[in-house]
Amino acid sequence: MAAPRTSAAPRIAEARPAAEPAFAPDDLAGPGLRTFFSIAQRWGLDTRQEQILLGSPARSTFFRWKRGDIGIVPHDLIERLSYLLGIYKALQVLLPVPERADAWVKRPNSATPFGGQTPLEHMLGGQVVDLYRVRQYLDAERGG
């Protein structure tokens, strides 16, 4: 005799709250901005250059960030900071003399992505992709 067929009712999984990430992107903004402003000083950037690299925030927002009053930040700021800090780190690896590493961003470069511009001029195009290309170039130079 065959076992009776039962229709299995669809099971609905119990809704569980999504696990909270260990940190939120906004948690990275404060340390990232403090590090960026330190790097900007080493690179000899002026206020306008700093603003462009950070995505051209309003002046009041920019100066709040510079004072350490961060609050909620746009998503692309975290991405920009990631690229900028990665550029700095790559330069420290490639050019272990700090003065040479810091000066690199302001030296004309004939490599493909720069076409005779300085890497800083390239980054000051204002788009995230401009930072990405410099980071990508340096990562390739590092062999990574």
C-alpha cells in the first residue's frame, strides 16, 4: 500500500533582522577625514584642492569636516577616502623616502593615465574615477 500523499504547505521562513555590520560606513568617515587632512598637508594641498578631492562639498560642510564635526556623509566620500588613502599608502611602498612619495603627486608624469599632467591634476578632475585611475596605476606599479 502506498503512503498517502500530503501536500506540503509552503514554509515561510521566520523573518529575522539583518545582522548589523561590525561598523557602518559613517564610522569610517571621521578617521578617514582626519587621515586625509594630514595627507593633504603633506602633499601641500590648498583648500580648494582638498574640497575637490572630497567631492566638492559645500564650504560649510567642508569646514565642519575639517573641525572634526562629521555627521552623516555621502556614500561617495567613503569611496573617495578609500582611493586617496590607498594612493598615499601605495606611494609610501613604491617610494620609501617620504619626501619623494609626497612630491610624486605634483610631478608631471608621462605615463598613460596622466599624459604629461601631474597625478594631482588628474585627480582634480573631480570624479571618483579620476582617483580610481591613479590608484589603479599605482597598484599596477606595485605589482598588485
